[in-house]
Amino acid sequence: MKKILLIFSFLILGGVVWYLFVYPYDYLVTLEAKANKGTINQIIKLWDTSLDNSEIEAGKELENLTQTLRYKDSTHIYAWEISSVNDSVSKIKVFAKDSAFSFNNKLKVPFTDTEFEKRTRNNLKSFADLLANHLKNIKVRVVGEAQLDSTHYAYVNNKTSQFGKAGGMMRDFPLLDPFLVNNGVELNGKPFIEVLAWDMEKDSLEFNFCYPIIMNDSLPQHPDLKYGFRKPVKALKAIYNGNYITSDRAWYELLDYAEKNNIEVGGLPIEVFYNNPNIGVDEINWKAEVFLPIKEES
């Protein structure tokens, strides 16, 4: 009996020592959301921009981010970890630490509700509310495999942040629609973008904003306007409803779908837009078809 008590006491002591001196964080908050890893990653970054004296470090992987929040009396560090529970639900773990008062927090957290815990919970409630509100205002549905037809098109090249994609389109729209029509070009479909480069670590994009056209022998010339041709594209397709600022949520959905179904993709997203944002239609009724090219067999 004494031997068992000794072993039990040793295990408890070892656990306390590990918690106080080895475990790197003071407090853990766990959330769940009906969203994929990419969408959650983007909302964490968006939420961070609303905070004073806060910054995010993100790598190429969507699952992990480190956030530093600076206050007058302390600096808090949140290590975010995102994992899939099933096809529609993700788990979010936030490992929180006060870099200046970590040891004191570890002593107090098991026995009292500290100011550090209260501030952390309030912060993460603000994040959870933002995420929930965002998810209410978008819909993404993966259709499956589809094909984009070939087309001639006029386009303007754009380099911007991921969040700034829609702003770049709005800025260039007058050059594509009124300019082409006023110069005798017949439009032949819905506007679209073709992504040329996507840096998921820096959330930066290069894309062409395009309008399908009927070719003729006297296309108007402009220093910012070019012309191209798209061959037929076999791709995975999704339908996105919501503000076009966040239509990239469908990109992540298609990447997840491809991974779960062992489909090898071989290109960057193409989005086809069905609504003019300047016409009074509720954002949830805006529609975009989003395509992720499937790798061609050699």
C-alpha cells in the first residue's frame, strides 16, 4: 500500500513540475466551428487587424498561427491550432500565455478565475462572434467535376492582397465593360478572374480580371488592357454565395474536397461572377462559380 501511495505521489509531483516548469502555455480555450481550416485562418487574420498592438505570424500551413497581443501591463501570446473533426466541422485550440506572468498564472488558474483568463475569454468571444457572423453571410457548395469552355477574353492584370481582390476588380471594371462596349467589342459571357499566383503565407495574389469577348479584327488598344485565349479546363467546381471579397472561401473548400477525395489538382482558382455588386441584391444572393483545375494526365 505504501509503495502504491509513493508511486501515486511521485506521479502527481511529476505532473505538477511538468505543468509549472515545462508546459509552455498557461490556459487552453477550445472552440468548434462549421468551417474549413482556410476560412478560420482568414477570419483569425481579419480579427487580428481589428485589435490594437497585435500581430500575427503565419506559415505556409493553414493549421497553425501565432498571435502576439501587447497590453500596457503584459504581452499575451496565442498559439492557434486548427484541426478537422469531420467534413464540415473544425476544432480550434488556442493555447494562451502571458509572457511576463506565466508562472503566477499557472499557480492561480486551477484555483481562481484570473484577469488573464477573463481577458482571454473576452478576446476569443469577440473572435467567435466575428466567425459566426461571417458564416451566416456566405454559402459554399461543392458540385464536383466540371469543365470550363474555351473563350477569347480581354483582361487587366492585378497584384493585390487576398482581401483586396474585389477592390482591384471594382477599380478595373470600367476599363473592361464600358471601354470594350463603347469601342465596338461584343461581350460573350460573365466576367471572371484567373489566379496566376497565390502566396498562402503572405495572403498575396496576382490575377487577371477578364471579360469573355467575340474576337474581331479591330480590337481597341489600351496600355493596361490585353487579350488572351483560354483552352477548355477540366476542374473541380463549387458554387459560392456571398460578398465577392470573401469568395476565396470556396478555394479552401475545393482544396479540402480534392484532398479528401484523392484528386490531384494542377492549377490555381478561376472565378466566374454572376452579379454586379452595384445593383441592390442581398450579398447572400450574389453568386460565383469557382473552379480549381484538375491536373492533366501526361
